[in-house]
Amino acid sequence: MLMVRELIEPTMDVMDTHVLREFLDMVGPDGPALLRSIVETYVIETPPLLAALGLALKRGDPRAVSRLAHRLQGSCLSIGASALAAHCAELEQACTQGLPLSSDLYLALEEQFAATTAALRAFVADLP
């Protein structure tokens, strides 16, 4: 059984760059510019989703936490943010198992998002 505390342990691998490289290969010469745009959209649109998740955690609303974690997981997977997606999946599973939720988990998700953002920006900075 997953313990909610597992969600806040640091992860060394933040990104699955294979997802990003496949995208670049698929799109061709316009890939770097398009990927930069997608990364910036992700960076702009994720904080409100994280904030809503944080509020749901604070309220102790497992249904909302599960729904928001699932939504965030999907956007993370599409951009290769594997560590944050894994945290979201574990959080969603914790909700379905009825484990206690803590608003402290929000801080861990925020930190993981910051690491993800840094990794994404570093990846696109190295593109031609």
C-alpha cells in the first residue's frame, strides 16, 4: 500500500527527455520553436492547476484532489515530466485508497514543478 509520505521524497530524474526528442523528430525543422511554445504554455497553465490542487488538499477533498491530480498527470506525461506525473499518480491512488491527505503535499508538488520547469527550460535552451 502506498504511503502518502512517499509523495514528498526527492526524485533524481525529473524529465523523460525521450518524449521530447520523439516530439522533435516527429515535427521536424519547426520542432524546436513549437516545443519552446509548448513548454511556455505548460509553465503558464500549470500553476493555477497546482493551486487548485493545493486548495483541495487543504480542504481535505479527496474527490477534487483525485480529479486534479489526474488532470495534472496527463499534462505532465504529454510533456515528459515523468517525476511530477508519478507524484500525481501516487496522490490519485492515495485518494482512491482513502489515505489521509495533507496540505503539506502541495509544497512537495510545487517543488517538483519548479524542478520540472528548470529541466524543461534547460532542455529547450540547448535546442538550435
